[in-house]
Amino acid sequence: MVLEMLDAPDFWWHRRHPAAWALAPLGLIYGAVTGARMMRPSPATELPVICIGNFVIGGAGKTPVAIAVAEACRRIGRKPAFLTRGYGGSERGPLLVQEKNQTPDQVGDEPLLLSRVAPTVVAADRPAGARLIAELGHDIIVMDDGFQNPSIRKDLSLVVVDGGAGIGNGWPFPAGPLRASLATQLRATDAVVRLGEGEPGQAVVRRAARAAVPVLTAVYQPVRKRGYRTKRYLAFAGIGRPQKFYDSLENAGANVELTVSFPDHHPYTEEDCQVLLDLAANDDLVPMTTEKDWVRIRTVGAAGEKLLEITEQFPVKVRMEEERRLDNLISEMLSRRPIEAKTH
């Protein structure tokens, strides 16, 4: 059984849909404006910047790829820190995230997860955030999102493509999910990271190959690989593509009886949590959710506390299938752009 409360329109995935055709002129304008903005000169920072971005609106696995990139930076002897806008949070920063002191309402859910891996700065003003990271003594920035934003120069742009979703109908917003035309965005891309299998993602890989853009492949891996077969689960998520989460659960052997999907970055309420509690109780199911959703429920209140008491997390990580190629891309970027000496 599936319950859905999603906000991305279905026609984004169907080029011939009448709504997509009707909105195509607006999409051409939006895509042209965004593309022109992307191509504006951007100010350099003291530290090298690796940007992890998407071609499309919505999530496609940027955060776990950003974590994999930070691990690659450490493999080659660097000291990375994350820079993020903190989508969904009220804090404008620049602010060093500390999970015990901040909530998703303040800094967003993704920065709380990133801060478990490496120091993380939330900043609406990305250059100011980059300066704070330099002051904290780090030597390379991994920026989660901001690919289309010209406020900071990217020394290496890695764009994540969901293998199962690709770029939808291939049209810019609002006719489709693209932020600008694929051709324009590929010109600013140093490498595409295809995350997971699927023909939609493979079609983007072919376009990238024709544009001479390197392609890296990556896969999701559950951190916990056993212990799912003896229970019946209610899986719920408010992420970019909840179906990825449900598929991963089933691939790990979980018996998923019911799924409940919310919009990406959904701010859970007491009512939401109570609905999930009731659904689980009615069919004697164990709730299961993602790490991102877990951190958003922590501060919801009494119903949220009850829900977390019985909910299991399903943490995943991204494994790059060509770790050495990723390490080489970063090393080559650093050789072209050595860390500038501080001038205080």
C-alpha cells in the first residue's frame, strides 16, 4: 500500500504532457535567465571549492556524494569542511553547525548530517561562509549545492544525476525539473556522478560523453545490511525521490507493507507523527525512515518523541566505483589551483 503527499508534478517526467507544452515558453525564459546567471564571472576564494550540484530542482543524492568527496579529500591528505546554504532553516550565518545546539528549523536537515562527518558551515552568503572555513583552519571546501549560484567560484563542479530519474522530460522549470538547459549546465560541469542504475540516468551519461564531460559512477549502500527480514515495516520519507529509499529497503530484504511519502524537506508536525503512529499501530508495523527524516522529527513534540521511540533508521552511504578517478580529479584541480597563502 502506498500513501503519497508529494509536490513535484507528474508531467515533469512526460515530455508530451499538455501541461509541459503549455509551460514550455516560461521554461525557456527561466532556463535562459538561470543559464546566463551561471555564466557570470564569480569571485575566487582563499580555499579551493568543490561544488556538489544537481541539474534539476529537488534532491538527487547530493549530500551522500558530498560526504564521499570529503572522504576522498582526506585520502589525499586534505582537511575538508562543508559549506551549505542550509535549505529549510532560518539561520543565515555564517555559522558553524553543532548538532547538539541547532535544530533543522534553524539550519536545515542536511547540515546536521554533514556535521557528523566534518565541520559544516551554514551561510546564505557563501563567500562569507568560505572565509569562516578558512579562519577555522581547513584547506578545502566541499560545497553542498550552489552549482547554479555565481556568488562563489567553483574549482571543481561535480553534478549528481539520479540514475532512475535522470532529468525528467528534459525541459527547464516550470515545464520540467531542469534549472537551465542541459547543454548550458554541461558547459559548467567538470564531471557527472551517476548515482544508481537506470536508463534515464544513462541517457544523461550519453549526453555528457558527447560533450566530453567525464562520468563517475556511484551506488548507494546500506550501512546496516542485516536484520530486516523478521519485521513488517511502514516506510516513510520526505526526500527528493522517496522511491529510492523504498527500493533500497526492499533490496536489503525488508518486508515493506506500507509506504508514506511527503514532499522533499517536509517539516513534520504533531499531526503527521500521530498519523504515522496510528498507521503503524493499526497493522502492527515498525516505522522505518531515512536519517534526514529522523533529524527533522526530533523536535516535533510528544508525538514526535513517541514516533522516534519505535522508528528505525536506514542509514546509507555512497560508494564511488572509481575512487582513484575521483581522487585524481581532486588532485589535478589542486595542482592547477594551489591553496593561496593567507595574508592577515
